[in-house]
Amino acid sequence: MKHSQTSTQTVAVLGAGGTMGFPMARNIARAGIPVRAWNRSRGKAEPLTAAGAVVTDTPAEAAQGASIVLTTLADGDSVLQALDAEDGALPVMARRDDPDHPIWLQMSTIGEEATQRCAGLANRHGLGFVDAPVLGTRQPAEQRQLVILESGPEEARPRVQPVFDAIGHRTIRAGQAGAGTRLKLVTNSWVLAVVEAGAETIGQGRGAGCPVGWAARAGPAAVRPDRAAAARGHHRARRQGLLRHVPDQRAGAMTMTDDKEG
């Protein structure tokens, strides 16, 4: 789905040759959004030219003329270096004489501390900052099936939504910048717990001589929704600081929006 703003906004993708960055950059370009791409190993990003992207030698060059700079890199240090190094994108973004401040769209999974450092850096240079890690791996990224955990200033949403539409099928609005990263940490913890519990159950079933299929059929029949347990988990996550800035879902502050409605 294309939006009217896609014709006026150029997106710089830093980390465009990575496992996630490459399909994300390609899908953004295929959606008709101008893309300027950079990757530490330029050769990995070169195939993006077939989708119409411009591949550059430095993050600074990629940021030239870009209204949105999207980072999708391995860790916090890599993200900060791509922005704040001598040939980084930040000086170019800060110099732009534009009524609409450039937006730093940080989509890497880098943890809460690094996200706070990025937000502070953006604030010091007058940039908009949107923290939006994703749920999904390479295949969902290729198929535009990512789930985006968006957090940041409300006024940035109309500008970043065309990017989200190009790479994903659902956007979850988590709150102010940083809430998306905290939600990703909670989600990862939940997935790990489910995987570990499933593996343990399969092991117990095999040890007891029970076919795994029987447990799969019997288990759901024995389980009923437990609102009290869900509430305990919610409060425990808040005590641990994982949700301290995330709006209470019961208050309706966190919403799910299909990308077609964006």
C-alpha cells in the first residue's frame, strides 16, 4: 500500500546488506519510496540497485537528502558508530534546513541502555527519534510480514507509517520512544519460555512412553484462561522494570493496527 508521502520522503537504510536490512530495504524501494542504502560490506547491498536503490560508500553519503534514516545493525555500538562517527549520518541530518526535522528510525534490536543512548544523541541534535524493533526473522522480512513495535513521538507516525507498510503487516503502538524495545524484551522472554516449556514437555512425554501427539491434544483441553496468572505476570514484569514506561494495556494506550489501516 502506497501513501502520498512516499513520493516526497527519501529513506536512508544503514545496514542494508544484513539479514534483516537487505529485505527491508528492498521492500521499501519496491513500494516506490526512494532508498539510499549503506552497508559496511558494500557488495552485500549492491543487489539493491535492481530495486532502484542508490548504494553509497558511507552513512553520511546515504543520509544526503534523506528525511528518514533507518538503522538496522547488529548492536548498539554499530548503530551509534554509523550515526556519530566521522563519516556518520548524524552531522548530515543535523545540518538539514528543513521545516520537518529528519527522523532517526531505529529498528535494530539493541537493548534498553543502547536505545536510551541513541535517543539522547538524537535529542541533543534536534532529531526526531522513533524506536521500532521488529518481530520476525529473514523469511517474514522478505514477505513483508514483520510486526513493528513502534514507539516515539505521535507526530512522527504519519511520516514513518509508509515505511512500516512497506515492510510489515502489523504495527503495535507501544508508547513513547524506548517502549518498543522494552516490549521486544518482554516478547523475547515469553517466546523463550514457551520454547523451553515445549521442549521439556516433549522430553517428559518420550520418557514416559506417551506419544507427543496425545499431549498436544490433551494439553489444550486441560488449560483454561487464567486472568489472575496473567495479571501476576504483568505486575512481575513491571516490578522488574521491563514495563515501567509502557502504558498499561488495560487503559487502552497500546493498540494494534493493521498496516492497511495506517
